Amino acid sequence: MNGITRREALRAGAAALAAPALVERANAQSAFDWRRFRGERIEVTVQLSPRGQFLQQNNKEFEDLTGIRVGLEVVPEQQHRQKIIVEYASGRPSFDVTEISLHVNKRQVGKARWNTDIKALLDDPALTAPDFDFADYGEGMVTYATQADGRLDSCPAGADYFILYYNKELFAAKNVEVPKTWDEMYEAAKRLADPSKQVYGHVGRGLKNANVVLWSSYLLGTSQRDMIDANRQLITDTPDAVWAGETYKKFLRDVSPPGSIGFNWNECQTTFMQGRAAMWVDGIGFAAPLEDARRSRVAGKVGYAVVPRGPGSHHCALFGAGYAIPEASRRKGPAWFYIQWALGKANQLKWLTSGAGVPARSSPFRNEEAIGQSHFPRDFFQTLEASARIARAGLPEIVPVTQFRDVIGTALTNTISGADVAAELKRATAEFRPILEQSERET
């Protein structure tokens, strides 16, 4: 490292972050000035999450660095999505920066051209800090944040990969290997179950809407992988889609707790946290509560692995968020400064090591000292790196995402009660197809 140790580099970065004046001096010879917009005020709205709470806790740091005042609003996820769409549609959004759920709203905001293309901001040396290093962002997340017409209308913020959580203690007690395929996982779940002790081999989302992302995790292991074709036609009743539905059905019916038909992620988390499930496939963001010894009986006993391979390919579901600037904002400059600070290297590293979220940047995964000091085990970070290489979008990029999840999710829920998978998916596909076609015709 040219004579500089990782420890020295880390300390230097921390010192710069702690003293905004040092950052100003470091950029004194460039066209960029963190204090350029001092005295201005911006409004920021993000979702309630560990990332949103992180921004709340560190808001003064940005204000001290830039002299920009920030009105920061943190709103529960579903309410936030509804709020921003209503405000965008009004033409007068109250915010200058917002979090966008790419897996839900990407196409909707893209078709309406509600957000600023940040490429011009990135190319302006007076507006982009020389150490922002956009090349540090992972290619997958940049692609995810880019619209079909090439506009980069949000800055990649965080990725959410579906991974396999497993209970190391239960696995060791029965000498079971970590499964590499979905078939192996099903057989392992049967071996690990002990219903007399209320221990089950698997737990997963059964509730309609919430369950679609588990089904799509299975579909990503087939040769199909997508839910709409190149002509933007719905293909959710193909043989591969039916296989994914059959896999979903057998996991939820055969090796999951009674009542799973009503489980969302929170019921799954509670079940796994109490040591009553051997395996759980869901988003990486649940690692933090699982490792919290004050709340979790399995803290220190959680194993992390990439999702199993399917019969046709090996991919994990990817969901993600970006931070965007409304085209209607009159404070794009200070808004862009906020995004650079919020999603800079230092803060993205803190996201990773604190368990607040998975950064869209690549450099945090290479910071060995910070990773070594984290309370998360090494297989957590290894799983993140491996998942990044096999990640694909876990939902189709369409406008009526919520309706899609409702319709397909209802079909999946019906199968848990015993309904035929092929018939349910055929019915749901026929029901949703005109909804999708209508949304594609609308401008």
C-alpha cells in the first residue's frame, strides 16, 4: 500500500471525518468547496431504518461540514413510499433529497422523469468532491439505479441481498452440512426439525404480497429468472415459474411452523431469533437484530451463506435503494452535497461495520481492519461479497409493483392451503396481465 498500513489509512480517514476543517483544507486546491452553500437549508426525507437512524444521529456532522441546515424527516417504509409519490405527482415536492425504493418505484419515477439526472452533477468538479470516487460503486447497483433511457436519476445507496441464515447450534447437533442447492436445503430442513420442541427446519414468508420475494428467490435459480420477457409481457405461469411455486409450497407446508400462511418478515425474524427455526431465507438487513444478545437467543450462533443454487442457475434476489433529487427542487447543489456526504466512503463503511445496511460501494468490503473490529462474524462479510456477484433484481421493474405482489402473492398463499400451483399461477397471470399492459401504455 505504498508504505501506508491499513491502520494508518483508517485513522487518517476517521480524523478527516471528525474534523470538517481538515476536509476543507484538503480540497482547498480544487474547484470544490464544501462551504459553497453555507447558510442554505434543504429538506430530506428517508425511510425509517437503521440507515435513516444513522443519518439522524450524524446530521450535525454534515451541518458543521457544510454550513447547510437540514430538515430531516424519517418515515416508516410503506408510508414513505406513498408520501413521496403523492408529492411528486403534485409537482411541488416538499423535499430536496429523498430515498427511492428501486424495487418498487424505479420505473414509476423514471417514466415520469421526476428526478434529476445526476450525471451532470458528477461531471462538474465544482459540485463533486474529488474524493467522492463514483467508480467505487458496484456495477450491479449502478445498473440498478440507471433508467432504461440511460439517465442516472438516483445515486446508489444500499443493496439488500437475500441470503441464507442458519442456526449453527442446530446444524452441529445433527451434523448437517450447509446446503448448496434448494433440494439439499429441503432435505436438511426435514432432518433438523424437532416439532416436539417446537423447532422447525425452515421459516419463511407466507403472507400474500410479502411472500412474492421468497418465490422469486426460487425462480432466480431456474433458467428463466425474470418475470417479464423482452417484450415486457408477463411470464409468471411458465414451467420454471411453476417449479418455483412448487418449491415455495413444499417449504411452507412441509417444514415450516404452523400458521406460516400469515407470516411476514417480522414473524419469521421472531421465530428464528427464538431458536425455533433452523433456516431462514430473507434480506441481509436482519443480521443486526439476530446478533443482538439483548433480544436474540441465537446471537453468536447465526451462520450466513449465499442462497442455494437452483436447477438452472445460481442467483440471489437483489433489492435496493437510491437517493434522489427531485427535478422540481430549487436547491439541487446543496442537495447533491448532502448525498455525497451521506453516501461517501466513510459513511458507507460505517453502515457495513455497524450492521446498518449493505453499502452500494465496493471499498468497505476491502477494509480488513474495520471488518476485523466488527461484532459480525467473517462469514457475514464473505456472504455479502459472494451475494453481490450473483445478485439479480428480485422483482420486475414495473409501475404496479404492489398490485403484482398482491395478485401473485394471493396465488402463492392459496397453494399453502393446498391449491394447485399451476392453476393458481395461471389464474393470477391472467388477472394481472391487463393491469401490466395498461400501465405500459400510460405515459
